[in-house]
Amino acid sequence: MTDLPTALSLREVGPRDGLQNEDPVSTEAKIELIDRLSGTGVSRIEAVSFVHPRAIPQMADAAEVADRMTRASGVRYSALVPNLKGAERALDAGFSEIEVVVSASDTHNKKNLNRGTAESLDDIAAIIDLAHGRGATVQVIVSTAWGCPYEGEVPTERVLWVAGTAAAHGADSLSYGDTTGMATPTRVTRLIGETRSAHPDKPLNLHFHNTRGTGLANVLAALQLGVTDFDASVGGLGGCPYAPGASGNIATEELVHMVEDMGIDTGVDLEALLETAAYAERAVGRTLPSQVLRAGPRTRLARA
């Protein structure tokens, strides 16, 4: 087995990617969730998305959340934006790290952003120029990197073209999103290998879903190739709109539980994270899919 890293970096995406797929919760609940997460040792939190409220009403209060949340020392907060106007709003709200998403699949990009992939990439160039001019960084997230719910297979060459174009536009980092949980470990290994060959110095983040039960297996495959930056969502918040009834994001506490037991440091207090996952479950009013939330960590013993 390839040597594993000694530490990894987690970006908690529950307040944004998780909650935007749930029934709307109150602004106060969103703020409390972010503030609780800020106390768990998680060093990066994707807090909000600046999208049009008609498109995603769950994020209609993004500016208020950004204004009222407590920005803890040592925690970096970021926002997702769909376009140039969203980027302007995020920067005005005080975010110095923004993410912008583009689908490798043209069909998915049109469904998600009402334009083709090439047109989105042109917009991303303008977003990067704007952000850099105001001292902010931009990560370009390539979604449907391992498959599209409409087109099926997405050729690796297509994914590399999108990532390469974003890098040429000046993206500070790249992320691959497994939008509907279609990745498997061998596919992960193949795409990471090709990406590292093409862009050896470009930071890479991975965003896996557990829609088909392969989320943590995909993390392990990436760890074995030295990837150390992952997204996860507290409690497994968020569903998968293209696979009704299926779980979506991998649960942060499941990822932390696994890698910490493997000797990989996350800096996260697992017990505090589990308490926050329980709060998230109460906030959304449904049972979340996290199995570690149900069973507890392996160190929690039953009474004899």
C-alpha cells in the first residue's frame, strides 16, 4: 500500500451543500450550526451560497448568515457562487475564499446553470479576475467528474479539459465533485493520476457523495495517492436530487472516525462533531444517514 499522509484538511460543507438540499431551516439555525462547527476543530467551513433565491430558496438569507455568524479565529470561511454577480455579493459580504462550480457534462451544466460548460468557463475567467483584483482566491469545482445522471459516462479527457481551462484562467485550486455518487476507487485513481500528470502543482480537493455506498472507499483510494484535501458534511446532511431517497454527501464524522483510527490527523474533536451532528439532525427534523452518529465511535463501549 502506498504510504498514507499523516494529516488531511477537511472542508465542512454541511451549512451550504448540505442545507441547500434540505427543507428550508431558519436563519438562526444556520448560524448556530456554523458556530457549533467552528468549535469542533474543523478549520474550513463552506458557509453559504450566493445564488438567486428563486433558484435555491434555502440560501436566500446568505448575506444575513454571513453577517451574523461568528468568524472564529483559525477557521477559514468560504462561499459558493454561480456567476459573476454572485461573486460580487460574496466579496461584498467579506469572503476572501470563493468557490465556483462548472459541470464536466454539458447537459448537467445546462440543467444546473442554464448554460453550456464552455460559456461557464468564460464566466469563470471573469470571476477569477474580479476575485484576484480584490485579494480573494477562487477554487473551481468540476462537478459530474465521475459521471452524469443525464449523459452517463463522462470521458476523463473531458474532465481534464475543463480542469485545464480553469487552471489556465488562473484558478487557485481545483476540486472534483462526484455529484451523484458514481465514482468507484479505480475511477478515482485513474482521474487523480491523469490530473497530477497534467497539473502537478495545482492543489486538488475532492468532494465525494455516498449515494451508492462508495464514498469512504473513494477517500481511501485518494489518500493512497497522497490527496489530503476533502469535503464532507456533518451528519451526512444533504440528499441527492438525481437519486431520490439516496444519501448524498459523505458524513464528516464518518470520515474523521475512519482516518483518525488510521493514524491520519484531522485536528477535529470527534465528540464535539457528533454533538453538532445531533444538533443538525434536530434542525432539519429528520434522521440523518451518518452511521457513526447512530452507533458512536468504536471507542464508545457498551455496558457489560
